[in-house]
Amino acid sequence: MTRTDKPPTRAAMKLSDFDFNLPDALIATRPVRPRTASRLLVATPDQITDAHVSDLTRWLSPGDRLVLNDTKVIPGRLFGTRTRAGQAPGEGVAKIEVTLLSPDSAGQWHVMAKPLRKLRDGDVIIFSDDLCAQFVGRDGEQAVICFNLEGAAFDAALAAAGNMPLPPYIAAKRAADAQDNEDYQTVFARHSGAVAAPTASLHFDDGLLDRIAAMGVGLTHVTLHVGAGTFLPVKVDDIAQHKMHAEWGRVSTVAAHEIEATVAAGGRIIPVGTTALRLIESAATAPGKIRPWQGDTDIFITPGFRFNITDGLMTNFHLPKSTLMMLVSALMGTDRMRAVYDHAIAHRYRFFSYGDSSLLLPNQP
């Protein structure tokens, strides 16, 4: 997107503007192997090309820079048994499912608990011989719990007892298994904290990253811990009324310097995934300028948004009427994205987290 000093006017848009019919058979429940064998739809304003992720270097040039989200998904879905003090063994027992959302400053965790109505203050949920948690209270529709472990001991117990928190549209079709521990994690995951994967990055392996670096394309790592809010539906028809969920992210001093230097030298900045894009645009201060940044971002990108840093985007195919569909429409234009998705459906691309990918280049003929 052309970087200008004057932002465009945002037109009023309705949720229905981002709807489309998706055949259920196109929802991927497993990734293809190897990772780079996934299909890649390359879209410019005037052309659509069908390729594979292994072909990505054809559309990159020396001096460009990919921005990668190095968050690490925690096995944050837990199945436990509620026990209640003062009751005989076998009484006051209930099955509870917990999905970790985020820790707070007191060391407690905000979680989704099902069924939440079966929890009272002081209840203990036992997940394994090593891991349990006490129910502290409620925060709206979320539960607040305190685990019996912390630090490395907690990480080890969670790794043993937890499951990968697969997206609802996959979890509805099958349970998570051991293969998801590898499949639902990027090869460059470093910093634990996400409860959903930055899925566009799942298509990369070490070989492809080496080829990209060897051709003179820079690789910059940023961190945004993807939250469960990424799957929340938009419930208002006037999208301007939607309240975006917040996620924690960090752009280091090194990352900000690399991005600004690339812009100054005339290279393109291409984030891999909507999470990386949302983070660098949150940290941007002006066209081509970005600062080191850390904190929660609830940036909501819809058509009319002025992109300060982003020149392109690699991303998977998104849900109808989702905030991510609005984001890609902001980058490419709503009509263009309708045409791209019509092509993807007609040519049987696989959708969502384990599906195929696209490369969106709004400035390329």
C-alpha cells in the first residue's frame, strides 16, 4: 500500500460485506506434508497466480524483508476433575475443561472454563498427578485460577498434561493428538505465550528459510502472543462498533532498526501472517517509521486503514465475516479480495489454520 501522509476516509461497512459461502469440505483438519508443499495463491491488483509455498522466492527480491512472529503456542487445553473441600470422596466431583488465555501480574491465569457454572470459589481442579489449580473467581465470562506450580516446573507439568488448543473449526471435527504438537508450531517458535498459532508461518521449514536468506532477503523476528480472541465472531452489523480483543506483543530495538533500514533502502516489508502485520502497524509512528514497542494491542484494521509499514502480506485463508477478512480487504480492496476468494474456492484451496496460503501484493502490477 502506498505510504502517504494523508489517511483515506473510511467508508461505513457492514458485516455482510465480508461474508462468502465456503464449502465445508475445504476446511483443512490436517496440514499437508512437507510444510512447503502447501499451495500458494499470489494476488496482485491485476493478476492471480497459482503456485506452492516452495515457489515463494519467485516473488521476493534481494533487499526485501519478511517479518516473522516467533511466538510459541503453549499446550493450553486441559481436562481436569473438580473437587470440593468438605465433601466425601466421590462427591462434589465434576469434569472441567480449561483453555488458558493469559496470566496476570499476580501469577494467576485467566482461562475459559467449561462448564463455568460448576465452579465455586475454593474449588480445586486436578489435571494430573503433578498439576492442579484452585478456582479464584470470575472475570466476566472468564474464570481466574491459580496453579500449584510456577516457572520451569509449571512448564514441564503443562507440557505433560496439556493439549494443543486447536481452533474450534478443527476441534469440532477431531480431537488434538500428539502430531499436533509438531504441526501446530512454527519451526522458529521461541517465546511461549500463544494459545493459537501464527498459521501463515506454519508453511516454512528450515530449508525454505535458508533459501530466502541466501537470496538477500532479510528475516526479522517480532513476538505477538496470539490469543483465543482471534476466533471470536463479530456480532455487530456495523463493524465500526466491534471491540477488538487485545494481545501482547513486542517489537525489539533490533527489529525496529532492521525494518526502518529496509524501508530506507527501498526494500519491501512483507509480514508473514496477520499477527505480525497488526504488531508492526501498532508500533509504526509514521509512513516508513517504526519504534521499539511492547504492550497490548487491540488495533482493528478495516478498509480505509493507512498502512505505514506493510507492503505485502503472506496469510492463510480466513473465516467469513471475520476481522481477518476485514484486514486483508483493507490491504487489497474489498472487491479484489472477493475475486481472490472466489478463485480460491473454485480452485479448491484449503482454508483456515491448517490450510493453504496466499501472498498479497497490493503494489505489484
